[in-house]
Amino acid sequence: QVQLVESGGGLVQAGGSLRLSCAATGSLFSINPIGWHRQAPGKQRELVAVIGSGGSTKYADSVKGRFTISSDNAKNTLYLQMNSLKPEDTAVYYCNLDIMEIATKSWRNYWGQGTQVTVSS
């Protein structure tokens, strides 16, 4: 079975840093990383960062210069480095990627279970 495990969230003071990880395991051939989204209470899920197949990246204006998305495809892992965190970054963060499943020889889109990031003033 293919599983997606998201980790790295927690409670941090304003100005601090966290690194989120999203690791795919199980009967898979490869991953195609897509990006990270977040959802604050009472708000729509919003895009945070996207990574293209050629390594290009795009960020929401609110996080530009502070967050960095990257992937290690050999380890089937997607990362989000978050620096200079602000209270408004408080949300549940979700990774998103496509996985080539060995059993079906097909791509399927996966979302992480979500990890809470809380930034205190």
C-alpha cells in the first residue's frame, strides 16, 4: 500500500523556522511533486508554494522570500522550509503530489494528512 506521511509541524515563536516534510512510501515507482497548501480556521484552503517538473517554483505573495519548496525525488520526499514565521502563517499545512503506483501502473493524486503550524506572537 502506498502511504503519505507528513511531519514537521508544531508551535513556534514569531520569527522562528520550521521544515515540513512529506514522504511517500510503499509500492510506488516514483513521485511527481506538486506543492503545499494551507487552511486556517474558517478560511478556504490556499496555495502556498508550487514546484514544477523542471524544478521551477512559484509562491504565494504572502510567503515570498520566507518559504522555500524543494523535493528529493530519489527519496520520494517533498519539503517546505519556512523562515521568519508570522502569526498569520498559523494554519494546517497539506502536501500534494502525484504517485506512480507499481500495482496499477498509473498516477494517482495524494494529499497529506495535514500538519498543524502555530506561530505565537
